[in-house]
Amino acid sequence: MDASQRQAADAVVRVFEGATLARALEASGAESTPARAFVHEIAYGTLRHWGTLEAIVRALAHQPPADARLVAIMAVALYQLEHMRAEPHAVVDRAVAAAGDAVRPQAKALVNAVLRRFLRERESVLAQVYATPVARWSHPRWWIARVRTDWPDAWERILAAGNEHPPLTLRVNRRVATRAALAARFAEAGIACESVGEDGVIVTPPRPVRELPRFDDGAFSVQDAGAQLAAPWLGVQPGQRVLDACAAPGGKTAHLAEVTDIDLTALDVDSARAARICENLERTRTVAAVRIGDALEPSGWWDGRPFDRILIDAPCTASGIVRRHPDIPWLRRPADVAHLTTLQARMLRALWPLLGVGGRLLYVVCSLFPEEGPEQIARFTDEHPEAREAPLPTGSARVQLTPTRAAAPAWDGAPALPTVHDGFFFALLEKTR
């Protein structure tokens, strides 16, 4: 197992110790290696299929390995064999060597036996492990049960979407380029793309974004087609005073600033994350006042002047973006749903007074769990009779996008969306008095 595979296995272990995948990859040294993209592919893919890969290891080992590093080494090798179609003998030999170096010499025989048996008995092994839900859907048992309860007609499709490789979707910066001009530039470079939504482009096949022409001069940003709906659906008008709460890393902030000239404040509680907002604004040549402050405590940063528009992209379970962040299901715990739901409710109550009469607030979560979406908004409007649900361009005041729902055929006036996009919940509230 070469350095790239070792780094991927190390990152997987760190995730199950509690680190996010992004931080785990950084700690493993992957971010500073020329093979960064390859390490990312292996680590993301291994976690995306972790339930299946771990089940295979447990099924084929006579005694389940107690060492997490050993399990990760075999899971990485299995991912390469099953999903990357890597050369089998090379994968097995490198994994065996890694087990001896990283764990103990005696582990080499176990790794060799497990991987070679999988190669011989692949079909029967997969049939055996797929009999269990965690291995079949590669999500934790409690997560599977919740999605199945919340989405009885679509739960299988939603779980399957979480294990897919996401598309590379870009948002063209209309202040810097046109979509037609960018597509032409990509075509010159031999890069295939297709239009989506108002300003979106899907690049096929996905590739490192810095390899794409005009990234450095801010002509586009990476943003899922579902997330690209937030700025236009907030409906900002020239000169309005707008707040983007929980703004980091700044994708929606930049989009708002690209739409029209507004008095925009971008807020985040974390100074390091706020710095990323500034970096994105600088690259996209857009302007906003970046503030470091707690959305739950407006007295620490608000000047008392009401906002015309507020975007709350609230902290959530992120259950709608699992395919982009495959560490999420394995890091979350059942109690996190209630905790985050409480936090979202507090945030709505704290920021609602900052909205002027006649103003609008767009509540967004990248979650599929009803507690964080429709049930959250129903509770809030029950408590605040002055909060009227305003219609979105879809004709509804609330919209739930599931990861594989084709929006355009279902909604009159809906912007065109790809068949596969991330899962989001949107609700637009207007203050009537």
C-alpha cells in the first residue's frame, strides 16, 4: 500500500475518532501531497461505502479485528478492488505490507487471507453481507430507520443517492462572465459541461476545480444546483439591507452579492470560517461587510437598523448532502437531531426581530429530516402570527428537495434542475407587522 493509500486509511480512522473528513485528510498529510486528488477519491469512496466494506471485513475475518487501523487498511483495499477496479495483486500486496508496517507483522496473514478470499468469492460474500441493512445501504442503522420512517415512498432512493459520487456543479459569476462564454472557454479546453438553473453549469466528468479555466479570476464558484436556489429565492432588490447569517464559507454570500447591488452583511461566529468568506468575496470580486458574531446574540454585533432580507442557512444534520460529505452519517448521533432542531429554533427567534415589517426571511437547511424543516417552520409560525409564509417561485411557501428529485416536471415555474442534486428544505417567511 503506497503513501496515498496509507493516508486515506489514516483519514478514515481519524473520522471514527471524531474528526470531520476534511480535518482528517489534513491531519494525514494528504492536502500537501501531489496525489491529493487520489487520496481524496479513496478516502471519500471508502467512507461512502463504509457499511458494506466493514461488513465484508467482519464476514471474512475468522476473528473480527480489534485494531481500527487494520480494518481501515482492508476497507481501503476493498474499495479499490470493488469500485476502482485496481489491479488485484498490486492492491493485495500493498495492503499486506501496510498491515505489517502500520499494525504488526502477524496481521499480514489476515489481510492477505481476507482480500484473496473476497476476490475468489465476491458474489457470495456480497450476497451474505447485503442481508443486513447497514451493509446494504452503507448508513448507520438508526439513520436508515429514520429516513425510512420520514420518507416511506422514497427512502431507498434517498439512501442510494447518498452513496453516489456527486456531480461537479458550478455557479457562474454573472459579474465576471456569462454562462455561454464560460462554456465556450471550457469547450476550447476539452471540458464537457451542461447548463442547469439560472447560472449553473455541470462539468462532466468531475475534476479538481483548480484545473478549470478562469477559476482564479472568479468567473465561477462550486455550488450545488439546490444551493443555488437560495439567493434568487430570497428575492433581494437593489439597495436593500441584507443579512446572511451563518455565512461561512461564503458561497451564498457571494451569490447574493452577484445578483444585484445590496448592503450585505455576512455573519459567522468563527473567525477562521469568517476568513474564508473574505477569501471567497475577494476571488469572486464581490463586496459584503463580514462580521464575526453569534447569530443567537445579535446585541453583540447588530446596529439596530432592520434588515429587508435575512438568509438563515441554519446549522443542521446535513442529511441532504451525505454524498458530498460521507463522514456525516458516521459522525452524527441520534441525539444530534433534537439538539440541532433546538438550535435552529433559537436562531429563528433571535434573528426574526432584526427583520423589518414587510421584509422576508428565507430559512434553509440541507436536511431531509422533518424536525429540521417543515415541522420547524410550523412551530415558528404558530408562535409568531405576524410571520406569513410567502410563496416561492415554485408556487409553494415550502419546498423540500430530495437528492434525486427532478423538480421541473413537478412544479409550475420551477427553474430547471438536474435529476440528481443535493437535498434541501426552503421556507420563505414575510413579516406582516
